[in-house]
Amino acid sequence: DAIGFICAFYGCLHAGVVPVPIEVPLTRLDTGSQQIGFLLVSHGVQVALTSYIYLKGLPKTTSSGEVIAFKRWTKLHWCVTDNLINPPKDWQPPPKLRTIRRPILR
């Protein structure tokens, strides 16, 4: 869902969170899963935004039904963004981030 991705991406930026868009492997045997695990650990990723359909397709443990832990991955909180409720009435937008001036290399 391209629109959902764009909303989640810019929502992260607005919240002051760095988005790390990746394609999650669907099996433990996927060769890229360890590389993604390194990326998640090195950036301290704790939350994964996803759609209900994609979450449903991820491999689950048989006992609790949670998404399996891929090798070398941190424990992730999987947040389904399809039907998020309205924010609480006392919600306040985060303060504006100051503009960072990037150095110009010549």
C-alpha cells in the first residue's frame, strides 16, 4: 500500500523518529535476514509499522502466535497501521525540530 507507506514514513519524520524502510523476509531461511538483523540492532529499531495483510503473512510461533524471532534480530513491537484510531483528545503535536544546516563540501 503506497499511500500507507508514505503516511507512515512522513509520520515518523514528523514525530522525530528515523524511519528505516526494509522488506522483512518471509522465512528464516532468507539469506538477507541476518543483514536486516544487523541493521535493526545497529539502529536500535524497536517498532515495526506494517499492514494487517503483511503481518498475517509473517511466520508465527505455534505456541503464542507471535511473529518468530529471526536470527540476530532485536525484539520488535509490530504495529498494524491499517485502522489506527484518532489520537487522544489531550494529544499535542511535538515541538518543531530546529532546521539542521548541512555543510557544503567543495
